[in-house]
Amino acid sequence: MRRILVTGGVGFIGSGFVRRLMRAQPDTELYVVDAVTYAGNCSNLPEAVWNDPRFFFWKADIRDREVITRLVSRVDAVVHFAAETHVDNSIYNTDDFIDTDVKGTQVLLDAVRAHPVERFIHISTSEVYGTALAEPMTEEHPLNPRSPYASAKCGADRLVYSYVITFDIPAVIIRPFNNYGPYQHVEKVIPCFVTHALHDRPLPMHGDGSSSRDWVYVDDCCEGVERALTADLKAVQGEVINLGTGVDTAIGTIGAEILQRLNKPYVPIRKVPDRRGQVFRHIGSWAKAKALLGWQPRTPFLQGLQQTIDWYVEHETWWQHNTHKHGGPWHIPDQAAAEKLSSSSVQAAMVRSSATR
Ligand code: NAD
């Protein structure tokens, strides 16, 4: 039995990866560690996984050195997904992003130094590149992170690289472009649009909707991560590998496509101020993934979008239980509202601290 530690295994992509590995690799035991924050959801894994004798779960924080060191000492490989992931949240509370995304990664890397593993797969993000300066964006594209989320991920990405150079850890750095598909939290744009449309609520659209992203279906991304686990180490150690499709689609186009596919032409699109630190265009090259991993994107965007819409239509009880970090299921990423919210949390904290003095 090969043992793999997966961090963030009840989040969106991490749970897709766990479901995939449990199916595809009968000789693998999975150790999953996840703090189950507002973004994590244990029901992302089916009963069959929870009951499988090859599956073990720890509800723990990746910053907990004792737990992480003990877990890493027992496994052959680590796949690190856990992170704070929502760009909007990083604009209002940067601490959580630096703490989890950077320091959490450092804790894992130190554990791997102390207890060497055969492979460490770090899940970075295309957000580290900022807006496309060239098309398609290769792994050589300059790093211009534009939000605190992107900067924290960029710090973690380069920290992993430094541990490869300094301590020779067997790490591979994967930079997926925007993932979408079933089980994605409703705070992210495609589930947000689908669930708003299903309830005849206006779709909240940043700016004029012309910002575009390269959309990777989550199963395709998980396949790429699995391939990175087994690829020849000499070819991939210390390498950065994009998982993109080479096609970008504007957010406004996606909103219109969703309304059309759900037959909701009367639902309006409501413009909200453009996100601070907005990335205007992402379009990724997958040539290196093809060369090093034999990976290529499989799912055309409109096919993946339809599969995603169908899943949200059929799983309303799942997404009705998604709550946002800052409130209920219908939180709208509106700057003024978020600012009001953060100032009321500051007031609440002041009340608490004066009460304890
Ligand atoms: P997600 O927000 O759905 O899941 C994150 C998971 O990490 C959750 O289960 C959460 O409970 C867990 N977590 C958060 N803080 C933790 C902590 N301190 N300790 C332990 N667990 C913690 O995110 P996702 O969309 O599945 O993204 C997974 C990874 O892929 C992240 O590293 C993200 O930066 C990266 N990524 C995501 C996308 C995308 O489009 N979703 C694209 C590129 C890269």
C-alpha cells in the first residue's frame, strides 16, 4: 500500500482528487487532513469513501506542526491543496491568507524535510501571473500577483521552489487555471451565477463582464495532479507546470450562457463595482503539461458548463448549505456591503475586548 497525505481533501478540487484516487488506485491509502473551514464540506465525499478502510481523515489545521509532522512521517507522498481561496475575502482579511497559504505551506515543507517523502505536489494557481502579458501564458510568464490571495499563493509557490533548491525536496508545482465543476462553493463565479439564476436573483457581475479566464474542468485538473504524482521525478522535480486549456471565456459571456441554458432570459445581470486588483485576462499554455505529464485538457468548456449546471440543478440541498465566510448563502460580492461588514466585525471585536478588560 502506498500512502498519500492530501491536504484540503474536503474542499472543491481536493475532494475531486480524493474521489478520483479512491476509485483509480486500489493500492493506495489516503490520509486526508482538512480544517473544514466554511469552504470545506465533508459531504463532498460519498459514504463509500468514508467507509473505505483505505481512507483516514483528520480534522486539523495545516499550521498545526505537531499533527502535520506526525502525519507526514507516515506517508510516501503529499498532495497539498489546502488554502484560503476566495480572492474577495483576501481583500478584506489578508491575515488568513498569509497564515494558511504561506505559513501552512511552510509547516508542510518543514515536515517533509524532517521526514522525506517520494513526492510533494504543491497546488499553486495561475493567479500568481496576474493579467496576461502574452498569449497563451507559459510557465515563464512574469509573476505579477494582483490580489492578496494571489500574492500569498505566489509566496507559497516560491517557498516550495526554494525548498527544492536548498533542501532537495522532491516537489512539483502545479499551476491550475480557473477550475469549475460540481462541488464548487457558491462564492465562486460559475456556481454563484447558476444558483442565483435558479432562484431568479440578479447575477452579480464585476465591472462590465469583459474579464476573461481560462476554464479547466475539475476532473481534468485532478487527472493532471495524479499524473504529477507518478511522472519521472528527474523530469519534474522543481518544475512549474500549468494546467490550462489555451481558451479563455469572458465572465459576461458565461452569465449569458447560463441564463440561456436555464431558460431564464428575464433574470437580470446586475453590475457591481469591479473587484479591486482584478485580473483582466488569463489564458494558459498546456504545452509543458503535455510534454512532462502527457496531460491535455479533455472537456470542452460548453460541455463542462452544461455538466456543472445539471449538477447544481440536481443538488440544491448541497448548495443551500454553503455559507459564505461573511454570512448566509446569498452573499453578494459588493464592495460597499463587504466594507460595512468588516467594520461591523471590528466594532464587535472592540465590544468583546472592552468587555474582557
Ligand atoms: P476550496 O476553498 O474549495 O477548498 C479549500 C480547502 O482547504 C477546504 O476544504 C478548507 O476547509 C481547507 N482549508 C482551508 N484552510 C485550512 C487550514 N488552515 N488547514 C487545513 N485545511 C484548510 O479550494 P479549491 O478551489 O478546492 O482550491 C484548492 C487548491 O487549488 C487551493 O490551493 C487553490 O489555491 C488552488 N487553485 C484553485 C483554483 C480554482 O479555480 N478553484 C484554481 C487554481 C488553483
